[in-house]
Amino acid sequence: MVDPVTAAATAASAFRVIKAGFSVGRDIEQMAGDLSRWMGALSDLDEAERLAKNPPIFTRLFSGQSAEAEAMQVFAARKKAQQDRDQLRTYIQYTMGQSAWDELVATEARIRKQRQETLYKQAERRRKFIEISAIILFSVVTLGFFAFILWLYLEKNA
């Protein structure tokens, strides 16, 4: 599962590096890795928000925090990311024009789609496998327990 706190920290860290790069005159090409890391963290925040809206069953049962607390973390992180995005958009539009911003948004969409097709789908399959395995294990243990009780009952009455 995507941790919203980690994603928010990664986004904030990457944005600080981007902001510092712009302040010393680096161009977008030189900061491609930082921009990619920032966009990936924003994508992770989106995924964390999606999972917070519909958490997996075992997360609901065994999570150390409430769904409301996680939703608030995601909300706060999304608001901060939106402020950072607005700052970045203003800077890029001011220094390089609207076409540079449009190109960056298109790149972000491509990265987000790629992450969804690979990372998030793999994580979803892994989560479902673990859930199904846990349900099967719980069912086998429960059936075994009832079979043992039945066996004890039959032994006592035999």
C-alpha cells in the first residue's frame, strides 16, 4: 500500500530541489530526474487517496490508524502538493511560456499512466493474493478447529 506520509515527504523533498534548481538558473532538462521524482510522488498521493477511499479489508481490520486519520493525511498532503504545483506552474509559465507547462503536464500524465500500469497493478495483485491467502488460511483453521471439537465430542460419547 502507498503510504501517504512517505509520498508527501518525497514530493516535498523533490519540490525543494526543483525550487532550488530554478533559483540558481538550472533549466528543466537538467532537473528532469527531480521533476520525475516529484511527479511520481504526486501519482503515489493519488493512489493513496484512492486506497483511503476504499481501503482493503485487512487494512481496515488491522491498521493502526483510523480511516479518518489517513484521509486527513492524504487531504493535507494533496493540498500541499497542489500549492507546490501552482508555484511550479507559475514559474514555468513565467519563464518558459504556456507550451512548456503543457508539455510538462503531458509528461506527468504519461508517467502517471505508466505507474498505474506497472507499480499499482502489481501492488493490487499482491494485496489481493495476500487477502485471499489469509481468508483461506482463516477458513482452514476455523474448519480444523470445528473438526477437532467434533472429534472430541464423538470420542467422549463413543
